[in-house]
Amino acid sequence: MPLQSYGVLKGKAVNKIMASSSNEHFQILINADGTSYRIAINVKSQVSPPEVLFYMDHDYHHEITDAIKSANLNAGYTHLQSAPGGLAVDFIRRNMFDVQELKPIPYNSPGADNDINEKLDFYVTQAMDEDGAVVYAWGDKWGPENAADQYFHFTPGNGIHDIHMNQGNDGSYKKDNGVWQDGALMIYFPSREQWVAIFIAFQVQSFHTDDQTGDPITAPPVEQETPIRIIAAMVNPEDDDVGKESVILLNKSNQDIDLTGWSIVDKNVNRDTITAKTIPGADTLKITLTGRGAQLSNKGGTITLLNAEGLKIDGVSYTAGDANLQDELVEF
């Protein structure tokens, strides 16, 4: 069943414990206006292969960061609805990043900056040292517990885990599947207006999942790159938006591709069916939105391309700052 206490934790990092052979989680102690929480981040899979899939963006730009600022969350844990339109994370449906960027990584390896322990430690240490730095962790909350926390010994034990993708599982972990409930870690450094975003998945998870259950509908690993890409969009036309917003597709292959049944989907899961029959090989195609389906918000949003089977072919995001470019294409 989906996660029961899905939400986001906001607070100040004050301590950390790196993962080890006896503790296969990177632990972060968070202070949230006097209340302590522990963030437990998986750095190794219990199912073979053991290396997790990892992606870190050192200068993250996405519509969700605008949404976080606008929400002005209180410190501590905030329960989230697992649905579009809010702050819930979904690697696939919110186009959080290009899943091709996920790479297997060991939790501990000789050498510098080549394992997940070191990569997490680099920015968590900065978050501890810098006044005003804020940590946001999405996942499943536990506690408060009667006992003290087993790592940082505060009372009552309290924290958040499942800081990883929480869909696309098969076998014994299928029970955890759900949409709009993925885990993530983000650190905001206000002194330099920098967002660092960290995403983790397991190699056995699928990245094509059912829109209702989050169950896999194709087998892992991360799907191979497809030749159709979203390369630009007219998000903020000068005239009336109806019939003026558009999306530009690129066919990277030399073969014409049939687009029958394909669609464009916005951040609120509204969709426009593409009426063009094909996109020519080695060419682009402009898709003008009707204004009655997918709509490109000027407050930031996502654009997703689905094929006739409903599988995601490509997806992009844009920020409110991008949307300020009136009557100019936003490039991806």
C-alpha cells in the first residue's frame, strides 16, 4: 500500500553520521524550531545489485523550488497529499530530472568524491556550517517514539525515511508503490540562492509506472533514450493565451515517427491530444495547444510527452523566472 505518512521535513542540519557496513543509511540530525528529527537516507539496496541509482544537481532549477518558497512551510514535518498541484514529489510525473542521469554508485569506495557517502557529506556539512541553510526531505515519517533516537539519542525518537523513489517496485516491495510519493533531499543556501537536489532510486525499479497504483508497467533498468524530445515551448505569449501556447518537438532520428494518440500533459495532468499524424525524421514539429486541455502556467510548470500507450517519452520543467520571458520561447 502507498506510504501512510508521506510529507516533507524542513529544518536545520546540526549533525550527521556517514553510512558504514553496520549502518547502511546516511543519517542527518535536524533541528526544527527546537524539535529534533532524524533523516535516514538509503545508500545501499537490500536487493541485488546493491548499488543505488544516484543523481545530484548542484544548481537545481525546477518549478517545485518556486512552489516551496511560495508555500512558506513551517519548520518541522508537513503532511502532503499524494497528488499533483502541491509539493508532492513524483520522479516521473513531475519531471524532477532526466532519469538517464541516474547512475549506480557505491556507498563507500577508496578515493575522493566517488561514493554516495562523500557526495552527501559535502553538502550536508555545508548545510550545518552555513547560517540560514535549510534542508528539505521528502519521505515517510515515523514517530514520535517512546524511546530515544538510536543514533543521535534525542527524545522522543522522530524522523523521516524512504528518501528515494517509492514506485516501480516488484516483488516484496510492491506494497510500497504509489504515485506522487517519491522521496528526495534538497538543500537551500540563501546566501547564494543555490538549491542542491539529491535523488535516489534502486536499480530494480521501473520508470514506467501505472498512474493509479505506481506499479511497474515495463521492466527496469532505466529506459533507453527515445528519439523524440521537447526542445522549447511558448509559455507566456503576448496575446491571449488561448491558441497561442505551443510546444516544439524534435525528432533526433532520421525516420518519420507516428504520433497518433500521443499527447501533451501539464503539471495538473490536463492533456492535449496531438493532432499531427507524424513528426518527420531529423525535423521539428510545433504543437499548438488548444487552451482547453494542457495549459502552461506562468508560475512555473511541467510539460510531459506521452505516447499512445500512455508511456512517458520525454518531460521538462520550467520555473516562474523562465515564464517571465513574454513572447519568447523557453528552451530546454
